[in-house]
Amino acid sequence: MAKSRLIGDYPVIGIRPIIDGRRGPLKVRESLEDQTMNMAKAAKALFEENLRYSNGEPVKVVIADTTIGRVAEAAACAAKFKKEGVDITLSVTPCWCYGSETMDMDPNTIKGVWGFNATERPGAVYLAAVLAAHAQKGLPAFGIYGKDVQDADDTSMPDDVKEKLLRFARAAVAVATMRGKSYLQIGSTCMGIAGSVIDPDFIEEYLGMRVESVDEVEIIRRMSEGIYDEAEFQKALAWTKAKCKEGFDKNPEFVRKSDEQKEKDWEFVVKMMCIIKDLMNGNENLPAGCEEEMVGHNAIAAGFQGQRQWTDFYPNADFAEALLNTSFDWEGTREPYILATENDVLNGIGMLFMKLLTNRPQMFADVRTHWSADAVKRVTGYDIEGKAKDAGGFIHLINSGACCLDACGEVKDENGNGIMKEWYNVTAEDADKILEATTWNAADNGYFRGGGYSSRFLTRAEMPATMIRLNLVKGLGPVLQICEGWTVNLPDEVSDTIWKRTDYTWPCTWFAPRCDGKDGPFKSAYDLMNNWGANHGAISYGHIGADIITMASMLRIPVALHNVPAEKIFRPAVWGAFGTKDAEGADFRACENYGPLYK
């Protein structure tokens, strides 16, 4: 649907139809050819109809030229897949096959195996045997086996099989898409925030990416020397003036900027956004003589330091951060970028994970304040209801910049519920609704002496949401936290009262985690906040925790905290060998055993 902004092909899924190699007078193999190949075709259709790359195109799926019954056919399949650029393989079979002869032995592919549950042929026996072979050889693979027995001629695909196939493929495509790309840090560490201290070993060894670093002064150089697309800048500025409403200025009169200064600030922040975009992915329309700058840094995600060296002197990056993370700009609907405020790379990577899994824009926020039911009642007189009441309170998610504007919840689905759409489903009408709900307020000069503009909106919808945080722990390495919950739609007067306790010019979202009332981090909203691992969280529309767990297992990143139902958790089959009574502990042990994917 859209040209890829990045260098390198998108990952390809290869389907391997595995078959019983026995021929002879009873024609065992021959009797299974159609059924086996039809399983491969069904998986291909499922992936192509339901999965898209981040640019909106359907995923590419290829099938081996023949069924695979012996090692020569496995080798022929491997040769074809190498030419096709296959990064992900799914082996499918309805029957017994020769495991070590037919399995995918490539150490660099992400592997799944689907064994058909029927009684006529032992597809489940092959599945168990080949998964054991994968475990023995140190090649983790995901096993997919339907709950209910099917008839041999049943070509339907049960819902539980579909769910696992899609979860595996969705996570695998996300993992493989990151390979060979860059994280671009513009600036460095912000205000001592640990998450913005780049660990290149983690980026390289766990994600297969590289770190690119550019000093913030590069933006000033490009402004000063005219290294940007003038036509794009003028178009962007005109769009901004027409579509972006300026809000109130909360600053005292003696530090407020004049109207003339504010006009210059608008030009500055728009130009800044154009340049950051160019830094990430290049721009062939830059002036002649700027061939070096045209190529960009092949950045699939980036972060901007900002505070304080930049923001004490120049207008802040809130405009660029908010709009780049949003699903549209002056060019219309387009794939969201990932740009972390304060160069919090760990939160930016979390946003990247969820963007690749959902193709939706992402939120970046402080996990700012826990509001208990009693505190809300005391301050506002309001008795919290619904999801917030179930959680014993809610958490205030708020930060300047970096939160996508789509999070206002003004776009509705067919049932009138607030939604954050996949970017390629966002219409011009949707974009106008989002912009109408957003104001751009003069930056708080206490935080940002250089001025600028911060996006401001209130999430006025109850939407399913998933919040995650990636942390690095000395001696342990990366670890992930996941929390599913809902945004909370409070009455305006209640929102106003408690919102004004902090910065009233920043985007505001109330979030209630799904809690169970049992001892532990999900006993209540307070307990979740009390166990959260950092000051920031990355938030996505939808309950996607299960997909994130699957993706994390592929990357060998253990999950330390989550509220995903046990029946939805899907990890490589060998994880069970590290313990079945304590799934969380087994995850840690398995990730430690296999280590980073690219080390």
C-alpha cells in the first residue's frame, strides 16, 4: 500500500509441507499428497488474508515446490527459501514423517510446526517427535496442535489453530522486520534517565539492529544551511496553520513569548519535524549537493534527547514527537514513525514491538500517578465506576510529546466505540476528528525555557489497551512487563479537577489495569503501579499481551510481570522442559539457556 521507508526486504514466510516418505505398493506417500499440500495452501491463505507488513502490504508467503518426505526434498526447500529471502518457516503435516530428515535446520529462521489432529494418520506423533528433535538440537520451535479431533477429509481450520498460527506468524514477522535496521538516537542521555542510556549490545544481540547516533546540533546545521525539502516544509507549514489549533498559554505574562516569537516557533517546530524524518529515513528531494544527507540512517525507531540542553534554549520537540507517532500528517494517512521522547530507547523499543504487531500508532507516557477510589472521592466527590472501580482506582498516563494523537479516542468503530485504527484504515475524516480534539498549547516555560508547543487532548473513550515496559537489569539482562487494561472515560469536571494537579497542557489518559484482587502486582491498580519497573510506559490499543509474550520468547526476553490469561500464552514447545508448574520461572530459565537471538 505504501513504499517502505526502510532499506531491505520485508520478511517472507515459507511453508514446508511435510509428508510420510514411504511409497511402495500401498502408495502411502501418494495418498497423502493432496491433503498435505492443501494444509500448506490453507496456512498460506490464512496469513495473506490476515497479516500485513508495517507499510500495509499483505505478507509474502511461499510454499515449497514439493512435499518434503526425505532429506533431499528438505534441501531443495531450503535452497528455494534462501533465494526467496525466507526468515520464518511453518512446517505442516497430517501424518507421521521422518523428523530429523525433514525438519528446518537453518539456525537463523523462526520455526513453527502444525500437526493435524486426526486419527487416521499420526500427525501429532510427528509433531511431538520433531519438536523433540528441535529441542535436542537447540532450535526452539512453536508447536501447533488443534484441541479437537478432525476427520481426515476435513479441510476446515479450527479457531484455536488459527489463533496460534496467526500469533506465531504475527510475532515472527515483527521480530524479523527489525533485523538489519537502526535505532537512531538524536542527542544522548536526558536528565539522568536510565532508559535513555543506550546499550548497543542489547540492541545488536537481542534485536539484530544497530545504534546510530547524531548530535542534536545536526538539526540546527540543517536549518542553517537549508538542508531540507523547502517545498515539503511550505506544505507542512500551511497544513499546520490550517489544521493545528493553538490552545491557551498557561505561562505568566512576564515569560510569555510575543505573537511574533510564537509564529517563528511554529516555523521552527515544523521544520524540525521535517528534518527528524529525513534523519531517520532519508529524503531524495533534498537540495543538490546534499547527497550524503539524502540517505538517512535506515531507522525503524528513534529517540530525541531534548531536555535539557536543547529545550533550555530551543523550542521543544513535542510537535515532532506527537505527529510523527501519529497515523497522518500533511501528506495524509501514512505509516506512523516511532520517536521516543527523552531518548528513552527502552520505551521506544517497546513502542516499536507493539507497532509491528498491530500496525497502529503508539502512546508514550509517564506512569504518573495512582488515583485510588478514596482519593478521587475526596478531591472531586465522584465515585468511580466500571473498570476503574474493578481495579480499585486508575493510573494517570501523561507526558509532553510522543503520544500519538489517535489516542484521543474520537474515532469510532461501527458500534460507536472509541478506537485507534490500523494506520491504513484511518480516513481523512478520522484525521480531522483527531485534530479537532487536539490543541497545541504553548510549552510550559518552567520545563521548556526555549518554548515550543505541546499537544493537548483528553482520552474520552473506554478502549482496550496494553501497556508494556522493557527494562535492563544488571546481571539479568532485558526483562519485559506487560499489563492489559482499559482507558477510562471520566466525567469532564472530574478529569479537569485531577488533571490540573499536574500539567494541564499535556495529553491526558486515565488507565485501569485488569486486576484480579489476589495478592501480587495485579491485586489493584495501586499494586500494578507499585511494581512498575520504570517511569515510562509504552501503550497500544487492544489486548495484545499474548502476542507480546510470543514475540518476547522469540527474542529470548523473559516476561517478569503480566496479566495475560494462561490459556493464551504461546511459547516454543521446549519452554516446557524448563518447568511446567512455574511458567514464569521456566521462561527466565529458557531465555537464559538459549541467550540472545543474534549473539
